[in-house]
Amino acid sequence: MLTDTHCHLDASAFDPDRDDVIRRARDAGTGVIITVGSGLESSETAVKLAGRYDMVYAAVGVHPHDAKEFTPDTAERIRELSAQEKVVAIGETGLDYHYDHSPRDVQRRVFESHISLALELGLPVIVHSREAEADTLSILSDSGVSRGVMHCFSGDLDMAEKVMAMGLYISFAGTVTFKNAERLREAAASIPDEYLLIETDAPYLSPVPLRGRRNEPSFLLHTAGKLAELRGVETEDIARITTLNAGRLFGTGGYSPEGKIAYKIRDSLYLNITNRCTNACSFCIRFHSDYVKGHNLRLDREPGLAELKEEIGDPSLYREVVFCGYGEPLLRLDLVKALAGWIKENGGRVRINTNGHGNLIHGRNILPELDGLVDSISISLDAQDEETYRALCRPFIEGAYRGVVDFVREAVKYVPDVTVTVVDAPGVDVERCREIARELGAGFRLRRYNVVG
Ligand code: SF4
């Protein structure tokens, strides 16, 4: 299910066929639409539309274009509207120095006033920023706001990182599909899943290949498809991730209450067999999210062999079945061996993502036991020396770094494809790690800090 986090359903462009627009959105997989007020009248209509359509929620605010019309009475009415059922945010508000339809000092003042209201009401803020990056960032930062979204993001990765550092989400619209949007696509490809949202901004900014037509929420699929292509995942992954994020920010649903033991990313199946680990890496997603690619991975118990087989079904349907790293899978060595054997017997390929502590955990060389059961293994080296490893990975086990290096040295003897992975975290000498991998006879992969899956 897709969530269109920003559209203007109140626009007169939708007057002739609004019911059909909603129906087409639903048919195209868009299950939630947030219609965003751009002025007082528009906000009043947004609230009414949220009352009329189950899948529609509302945001209330005054666009920077109309900041000059914002009076104390407007502020009071926005406050009243925000108390209505299904109002999930304050906005859109912000700064637009491209058109300058309102004086800049007035825009700044009205923006601050919206943020104060959002903070007071505990609602997220929907921010518009055009050619006003420095002032937008400075107002947001001074306000201390940490719940909100930079809508129809048009900045670069540097701007995105500053926005995310405040805790705000980044929402991409159809502009990411436009021909001359390389810089935007670079940001869209790189920001972590946990900060990603999508929107249409309909009736404006139709995505390629529908440019020139009136935009509508059913066209969101094209923007989701472009993001999937840029991020090397499927459209359904983008739908799940962004719907979950929208649910977190706006309370519009999308959570799965139970931890998943098997989940698909691209054409591989990932197995979540434990949340325990012998490291507490400073970058580990387990410490700030229950979700990877929109899948809830927080287990309330560890799964057994039979239920994992049932979840997998036919392993030959996947490019590979991966024992993955939301915990250290080799803590459950017996289960890994039994399941890997079954996967191989049934025509599947097996990969293990591990922190390389397997031999230390079990007090013996376990690699010969994996011979013939595992096709590939990714081992997190994560540092060029013991000291950096200790600071970054915070192991609970003595001699961990040396143990990882020895594990790689043994793995290349028994597993056909061994890759050493390193996260590009501060303090990591990536080139030295690459050299260590080469010396050990393993492949090398650099993982981006804060990107999982
Ligand atoms: S080794 Fe993997 S699962 Fe364990 S703490 Fe580090 S990142 Fe998390």
C-alpha cells in the first residue's frame, strides 16, 4: 500500500471528478492520502474531505505564498481546525523565496508561528522550502522541532543530511523523475530508509511519463517506481517503507505488530532467526528501529526449524536465502546448519551475514561444519584495527577483532564466496580494510553508514 503524504485534493482541478480520483488512487494501490491545506479556506476543505473519504487525512496551515494574509484570527482558526478528527499535521508552511508572493520577513514570522503551534499541539509540521535553504534550516533548528517533513524535497544530499539530523523526514515528489534532476536523484538514492516519504503534490508536478497532465494520487506509483530503481529495490519495498514512515510520523497506520521471521527484499529471502548479538555496534539499526525496509524484525521469541521451513516454502524461488544480521545468526549454529542443509537439498542458495564471532562463540573452528551448506558469507570486519573495532562495534567478547580476522581466514577455505564488509563510519580507514580483505583472499564491500538491507 502506498501513502501519498502530500496532495491538494481541495484544488478546483479535482472538482469535476474527485470521487473518481479517489477510486483510481485506491485501484492503483494508494491506501492513504494526506490532503494539505494551503490557506484557511483550503484547510477547512481539507478537513471536510478527510471526513468524507475514509482514506483521506488532513493537514492545516497557510502556504508561504499567502503568509501576508495570516492574522491572529487565522492562527486561531488553524488551531481550532487542528483539533478536528483526522487532522494529522500543521502545514504546509515554510519559505518560498522563488516567487516572493509575501514579504520574506512576514514568511519567516508565519513559519515560526506554525512551528510553535505544531510543537504546542504535538503535531508534525509539513515544510515547504524553495530557494530559502539557509533561512529554513536556521528557523527549524532554532525552534527545536524534531517531527516533520521537508515536502517535495528539492535540495541535495548535504541539505538532506542537515534536515535528517534534526529528525525530519524527506519527501520526494514527481520531480525526482524529471530529466534534469540528477542532484535530486543522488539524494533520493542515498538517504536512509528511515527518513523516506513520497508524495504527489497533486494536482501539480506530474511525474514522467505523465508530465503535462493534471497530477493525481494514482500517479504516485511512477514516483515510487523511480525511487525503487534508484535504490535498487522493488516498488513494493518503497510502498512498505514509506507507508510505515508515514504511519510513524502522521499516525496513519502501516505498522505490523508482529516481528517477521522471513521477509523478501528484491529477489532474496531474508531470515530473522535471532535478535541477540555479541556486538552492540554504534550504527546498529536494532538500537533505533524495529524495522528494516519496512519489515518489523523485533522478535518476541526465536523461531524454530519447522516454522522457518514453512515460511520459506520453496527455497529455489529465491536468488538466495539469507541468514541475516538483525542479530548474530551463528549464535544459533545448530539451527543454521539444519536449515541450510534443507535449503540446499531443495534447490536453494544460502548466504550468511555474520559478525564473524562464530568461532569465538562456540570455542572451536565451525567453518568446516559449514562446508557444502553455505554458498556465500558476508563477514563484518568494520575496522582496520582492534581499537577502532572496540570503539565502533563494542563487542561483549574478548579478542573480538582478532577473532573476526581469523574467521575470514578460515572461511575462504570452506565457503566459495566470502565477502568482507565495512561500514563507512567515522574513524574507519576504508582503504586499509580493503587491503586486509585482499590479504585474506576475500572480496570487499563498503556499506553506507545508516543503510541496512
Ligand atoms: S553485528 Fe550486526 S546485529 Fe550485531 S550489533 Fe553489530 S550491526 Fe547489530
